[in-house]
Amino acid sequence: MTKLKRMAVLAGTAFCAVAPGQVHAQAAGQWANPTHVYTKICGNCHEIGVGPRLKGRKLEVDFIQQTVRRGLKAMPAFRVTDVDDPMLVKLAEFLSTSERASK
């Protein structure tokens, strides 16, 4: 890994580590739809190359839910106060059936 890429990953990891605190301002139950959650939370890392691409990977719904709640490697865990369980189910279903965006 190049030094520049390593620095970008570290910077992104630091950003993602504080993201749950920033997300708390959006009360659970206040998300319009799964796309809104993805755009405001997940996309902060997963759309800029800090976290792995999620769309189009056909990840299992249970895997997505567990990863969101428990965290994985540099990804922080998100509490039910950040994203409530009903919206997390919708988000996981949205991601598991999403198509990869063309660039």
C-alpha cells in the first residue's frame, strides 16, 4: 500500500470512528428511507473508498445487520439509537439487492 493511500485510509478511519456521534443528531425513526440512511451514514465511508464497496455485492441481510450493530475492523458499531431495528432491516434488504453503480 502506498504511503498516500495508507494516509487516506487512516484519515477515513478516523472520520468513520466519530461518525456515530454525528449521526446521533438524526433521531432513530426519523430516517425517510434506506437510501437516506445509506447517503447520510454509510456513504460517508463506503462511497469514497475508505470502506469497501457495498452496493452490488449481494451481501446477506443478516451479515449486514450484524456488521452494523457490532462493527467490523475499522467500521464502528451503530447503536439502535442511531438506526432503529426496523430501518436497519430495510437498509440491509436495500443493500443486499442493490446493483453496483456505474462510474
